[in-house]
Amino acid sequence: MKYLLIILVLFSGFSFSISKDELRERYKNVNEEDILLVCDTSQTNPDLKLRILFTISEKSDWVNLEMFNDDDVYQLANIFKMKETTREFKIDIGTDFDILIDRFTLEMKYDRSKMQCRKVDRFSYLIARAEVQIMAEEIRAKRKI
């Protein structure tokens, strides 16, 4: 009976897990059930080159991060491992510093820089994403060669 219970627990965990490909598709389509954050340096006059968009799913311990990539002049989107505590989201981006988002103040910290995030709905998130994409297209269009 004990072994049967262990097997049931293992298989139930597998059925609730979600693959990275499914997450990428979910993040690409922007699901209303996820936590959608837009982080800017200033609420009144945001620098779109520094804007960071987060999609945090409650079904997984992965988070989607979107930002402008200055090297490729393109909007970069990638998923990273996240650790959730009662106080903050800790996102491991593979460098010496993790991104920390305070769950009460929505202040994002990375190394010594700070940004203020705001929780938005799907429509506002798509507008914020489009603003960064349009800015990237305008920068690419200004290139001489």
C-alpha cells in the first residue's frame, strides 16, 4: 500500500508539471492567469531601452523575461528559473547577481540598480511589449548599413 501511494504521488506530480515548450507558447500568447509585470526606471517618462517585462506563472517555477537587447537591436525573451518566497521572487539569470522583485512594493533590484514594477492586465502588457518592439524597429531602421 505504501509503494502504491508513492507511485501515485510521483505520477500526480508529473501530470501537473509543464514543459518549457508549453511555457514558451503560454508566455508568447500572454495568459491572463499569469502575473504580468512591467518594470520601468520612471513611471512618467520610462526609458524603453531599459524596460523589463515579466510573466510569472503559478503553474511553474520558471519566469519569462522580456527586454530590449542593445547588441542585436531586438526584443529578447527568455525563461529563467525562479524561486518564490513569501517576501519576494528571486530570479536566477545565470550571473553573479539575481533579480529580486519585492512582492509587497513591486520594487525590482538587480545588482545596484532598482526599478519600479507595476502589475498590469493582458492588454496593458501587450501595449508595453509593442512599445519596446516599435522602438527596436525604429532603431534598426536608422542604421546606415
